[in-house]
Amino acid sequence: MTATPHQGAPVLTVQEAADYLRISRGLAVAAARDGSLPIVRIRRRILIPRRQLQAPRDGAQQRT
């Protein structure tokens, strides 16, 4: 993930979430649209809660 001034922010932009998950921005947008990526929508802006994004990834690391 690229360093941003908002690194500790409780929400991520779609691009930041894509970087974190190592997927393309287009795939992240598609996942947000189909509901497989949890989002908070403020008008036209799509934000991803950091805590909800980290939970599944943390669980996956523990199983391996």
C-alpha cells in the first residue's frame, strides 16, 4: 500500500483498499457494487471501513 497522509484514518478510499488487498481499482469497485466489499457511501464517494476490511484478512492469516 502506498503511504498516504491518512494512513491511520478509519476509512479507506477505493484505491487505498485496492492497494491494501493487492487488487485492481476496477475489481475493488466491482466488489463494492456487488456487496462483497463493505462500503460507506457519502453522496457519490465510496469509502471502505478499515476495521471491516482487516477482519477477514486477519482471519485468513491465522488459518494458514
